[in-house]
Amino acid sequence: MSDRPSISSIATSVLYRSHPYVMVNVFALFVLSVIRTYELIRVSGALPEGTSVFPLVLQIVRVDLLTWGPLLFVLTMLYLTLSQFFGDRAALRVHTILLSVIAAVSVGLSQYFSMTLVPLGADLFGYSWSDITETVTASGGLDLLAVGGIIMVIAVMLLLPWAARRLPSPRPMIVAFYIACAAAVPLRPLLMPASDAFGSETVHAVVQNKPAVFAESAGGYLWRVMTGGTGYSSDEYPLLRESEFIDVLGPFLTQRDARPNIVIIMIEGLGSAFVAGGNYSGFTPFLDSLAASNLYWKNMLSTTGRTFGVLPSLTASLPFGRQGFLELREGMPDHHSLFTLLRQNGYRTSYFYGGTIGFDQQDLFLERQGVDRIVSDKDFPPPYERSPQNKEGFTWGFADADLFRRSLEIIGTGSSAPRLDVYMTLSTHEPFLVPEADRYRALAERIAAAPDRTEEFRRRFSQHEEIFTALLYTDDALRSFFTAYRQRAEYANTIFIITGDHRLIPVPMESKIDRYRVPMIIASPMVSRPAVFASVSTHADLVPTLLGHLHQRYQLTFPPLQHWIGTAMDTASGFRNLRSRAFMPFKGEISDYIDGEYFLSGDRLFRLNTRLYAEEVSIDTLRDRLRSERDAFIRLNDIVTAHNRLLPSVNRPVGIPETVHDDSLFLVIDSWKRNTDQLYALARDTAFSGHYADARVICRKLLTIDADYHDVRLLMAGTYAWERRFEDARREYDEIVRRAPGYADAYFGLSRVEFWNGNNEQALRYIDRTIALMPRDPFAQVMKARIHFAMDRDSEALAELGGILRTPSSPAYAEAKELKEKYDSGSFR
């Protein structure tokens, strides 16, 4: 008789040993269902009116079972394998820990979704820890209920094995569990509801299993990062082509003698739904009046779903990079922009933002463009006060009305040179706290109570009253800005461009494409005939549109080659879309694509109607074609941004620093685990030992951490000067002066650069500025003596040295003595 165990005895053994394991999973499914119930309760107010709860719950149960079933099947295989090697108890501990992590993550993802109505995906990887904490704080901080829920869920999950061993589990239950998990694997693709089976995008988002959405999105992102292949040779410039200057604005604008000023205003979260007849309109009366009396593109699309993409798209028509163009930081490829090209044509450029300029790497991008003046929250003196704080004491910065008022003070009467002024507002960003909130809230309530408002609208208003209040405030701030601007002499010759960076997320969207749909208004006293355009254009189309007008009407000169991803804006009055364009909904994922009347979002295909409403359709051949076009753009995007293939160096804008690809070196520096002071000391020692390029890598890393670390920038300027790369040194010194006008060492550095270049008059002006800031600095006096000697002003030079030579204890005594001895011997000449 054989001693080998029979299959039935093995099955009996597995079933018996599975008693606590199965009970742990049953309890875990119950905990996950409680989390789902909490999520549904939190978002129930955002469901479209008339949504039936019971069918919705059935769909949620269906989706969750088809999600958790295959996962538990995989975990069961892992459990059985571990139990063979380490025993049942150890395997169960590992399994319980994994379930605890899944449950805790589920709580966090449900909390995020209940606040935004957007499932969290790979965009999590696109933000630094400081960006995440700042955004969370702005949203009201960590919800104590959510934190408590996570802690309680983990505690309950870890206690499950103890409880499971003390409760009976009938053998049929164990068998049913295994059969259900195994069956869920083949049934998932067959029974998972189609994305077009829901009445609205909001309902679809509610039904989705949030951990599954996150896992799929994050997995795709990490796969792209690891593989990251391209279909292009690294020596190509795929976007580079001959410049086209098409003036689509000319028929609508009266030409002036002087070059026009350009003012671009990017309004945080302003979607088309809130303006000029949109679903939630009525709270921007001033903007509505501008749209009616100027040029209004009602179907304008942003190219990204969050703020990180608006600057590079709207002002430079750039691709995205892997996590957004701004996240390329010091590795941004060489490129043109509206800033650089207008500066080359004599424009003065400014950027105004009421918040921290380092957020989303705005400062690095603007510095890259050589913007003449960058104004941020550091540039608001008393009596300006920051926006109201939320309960955590957080505020983004200064409110929109103060931003506009301060900008006009800074601009002042100014020079006669034409200007490009770009604004980014922040009052319509969460937490939506504005000055005089009670006054604007009362006005918003009166608007919402109008007889023509539906009950559905009033319900939405009551859920998001603070958002509509903030919209009214920002609209009023714009009204005041225009009123003040009309008193300025240059108003008659100014073109204003107003748009949103993306659509506000918390208010439910009508369809998938709504995330990008924003208004664009071109307002100016030069508008000869108002017009409304229903044709589709994108933010990436603004730069070629403005350049075409300025070149054709005002003879501005621009390079013969350009790399724009956009073309001139469409001015057809009827609905049409001539664009094929990719979109990045969040950092790290280019998942959306538009072509003609079709819109691809992930793997879902939509047909666009004349209202730009996206209705889901199933046309496999078309879906495959758009997916192929989108993927081709992703490959192109990777090559041009990762390998500096936007613009050949010969065409690099004058005065713009070379691109430096430091990503891998930065990772090495990160591995050293040194703080900023230690890194600065290392950079200084490296520079003093003559390894200038290595020192600059460390300096650039430090400047990505703190762009206002002036000693670091001073050291980097010094390394350029020691290599006689005077233009690069001058650029860094000038940047310090721009950021900190009272920083004496920067003027001292500039005096040396000009002296070494033979520009003695300029050197003298800089050293005088240094001495004005540091009257007793002996090294500045020695430098001034050198300049005087070079200008044959020996008596002035000797007077500068006299006081130092009478003080042997002076730190500059040896240098002054050496200089005097050279003069006495005649070798100085």
C-alpha cells in the first residue's frame, strides 16, 4: 500500500489549515465594503439628480467583487507558497500585513476621491513631498476622520488572525471562497461593466474601485519610466520646422503705429462651465461682458489637467516631458518662448504671482526665459496682507485684487518700451478663502436664488458655495484691474489675453473633456469687431497666433525655425476641430488625445458634439488609430525633452543658459544624504581645487532645492569667471541682483567681471554700489584702487589704499601692500 498522500487528503489538509486564512479574508472584505460605504456617503451629494441608489450600489458591489476576487486569488497562491516554506502562522502574518496596507491605502484614496471627484492615479509621482504637503494643507490638512480611519482599519486588520482562530468557519464557506476567487479571474473581463454603461462621468468615477484605478495608472507610469523607448534617432529634431507667420487676429484688431503691449492673465481653475452661458455661469459678470464685446473662444482647451502645464504651453507651445515640462528643471531642453522672442524685439517682460514662485518649478522656467522681473509673495510690502488662512493656518499667498494692484505699482509709469506682462492668479484655488468673503457670499447666494435656476443647480451651489464666492471675488478683482488700467496711457495699445489654466476639479464635470475646457478671451480697445468662435483651439496655439500677428502687422523679427506643438488659433465661428493633439491630465501620464470630432481618454473613445460634449462610442478601428497616434506623440515627447532635441544649439535664444542634463548626477548627490550646508561646503571645496564643472553640478542641485540660496549662485558665478566665461558669470550675478538688490557680493563680482573685460567705467559703478552697501569692506577698497590704477587715476587709487596700509591688521593688508609695491616698482603698468 502506498504511503503517498491522496489528492483528497491534501485537499482536506489545505481546507483545514485554511480556516483562519479564509476568515481573515472574509473580514477584510467586510472592512473594504465599510470603506466603500463611507466613500459613497461622502460623495452622494455630487451624484446627478435622479440617480437611483440601489442600481448604483449593485454596480459598485459587482466592480469590487471582480476586483478583489482576482487579487485574493493571487494572494492565496502567495499564502500557500509561503506556508509551505515558513509555516501557516508566518504566511498568515504576511498576508494580514498586505491586506492592512491595501485597506489603509483604500481609506486614503477614498478620502482623496471624496474631495476631488477624481480618482488618484500616477499624478502622485509627479509632485515633490513639499508640493504634496502644501496642497494637502491648502485643502484643509489631513482629515482627522480619515487619519483616525486609517489607524482604526490597520488595527482591526492586524487583529483579524486572532479573531479568525476563535470563530467557526464551515467547510462550505472555505470551498466557496476558493471557488469564487478562482472564478473571478476569467469572469473579470467578461462581467466588468463597460465604461459607457453609466449616465455620467461622475457616476462612472464613483463606481470605479479606487485602489484598482491607482494600481493600473501607477503601474503604467512605472513601466513607461523603466522601458521609456523611443522611435526616433537621437540626432533628429522631430518638431523643428520652418516658421509660419499666419495673422488670424488681423481681421479683428485695429493696427496701431506702436508695437502693442501684451498682458496674459491665467486664472486658476477657470473652466468654460463658469463663464458666458456655461452650466455654472452667472458668477463672472465682468468676464461675461468682456466675452460679449471682444474675441471669445468658447471651446478653448488647456493641454494639461492641472496648473503645472499652463506656463510652458501658453507661453512656449512646448511638449510635456515625462512629468510636465517644468519638472525637467535644469534639464529643460533649449527652446524659444514668447518671453525670449519678445525680449529680443525690445520688450520688457514680467511675471506676477501672489504665491511662492518655487511651486511647480515656476521660478526655474522663468529664469530660463530671462524674464526681466519676477514678482512673487516676497514682493508685497505692508500694508498688503496675505489671503485669509484656513483652519491649519495655511494661505497660498496674496489675493488676486492685491496681485493686480501691486503689479500696477511695480510697473509704474516705466519706460517707453513695449511690455509682456504675465499673471497667474490663486484666489480660486482650494481652500477658496477670499477677502470680504461675507459680502461676496451674499451676492453669490442672490445669484443662485434667481428664479431661472434649477433645483439641481441650487444643490450644486450649496455643496460648493465657497467656490462660487471665490469666482465672484476674482471677477471683481479683474474689473478693478481693468478700471485702473484704462487710466494708463498705454491702455489703448494693449492686448489682454484671459484664460483658465484648467477647469476646477471639485465641481462635477459634464464629460471627460471638461477637465481641459477653458475660456479664452482676447480683449483690447483695438478690437474692431467682437466675435465668438466655436471652433476648437488649445493653449499651445497662442504663441504662434501672437507671433503671426506681431510679425505681419508690426514687422517683429523671429527665427526662421520653430518647434511649436501648436498652430495658429482657429477663428471659424461654427464648431469644428482641425487639431490632433495629446493631453496630460496629470503629471506622469499622457493618456488623452483629440483628433477631429473624436476624443480618446485612456482606452475610452468619445465623439464630440457641437457643445464639445463627449459621448462614448465603440469604434475599434478608430480607437486603435487614435491610440497609435497618441503613443507616437509620447515617443516624440520623450526624445525631444530627454535628449535636448527641440532646438539646435545654434538656434538657442541669446542670453539663455545652455541645457544641462544633470538628472543622473543629481541622483548620485541625493545618495550622499548630505544637507544643504554640507553640499555647499563640498561645492566650495571642489571649486577651490579647480574642478569647476563638478562644483557647478552641486550648485545646480542646491538651486533646485532653494533658488534663493545666493551664496551658491555666487559660487557658481565665480567658477564661470575663473574660467573666463564672463557672459555666464554676468548672467548669474545679474540673477542674484534681481532676486536680492541689496546683496553686495553680487555687485563686487560684477565689478571684477567688468574689470577683467576692460570695462572700467562699468566696473567702477559696480564697486561704488558695493561700497555703498558695505562701506568698510577693505577688499572692495582694494578692488576700487585696481580700477583707478587701470584708469590712470593714481592719486585716487593711492587714497583708497592708504587707510588699509596704515592698518596692518586689516584682512586686505597683504593684497593692498602687494598692489602698492607693484605701483612703486612700475611693474603695475
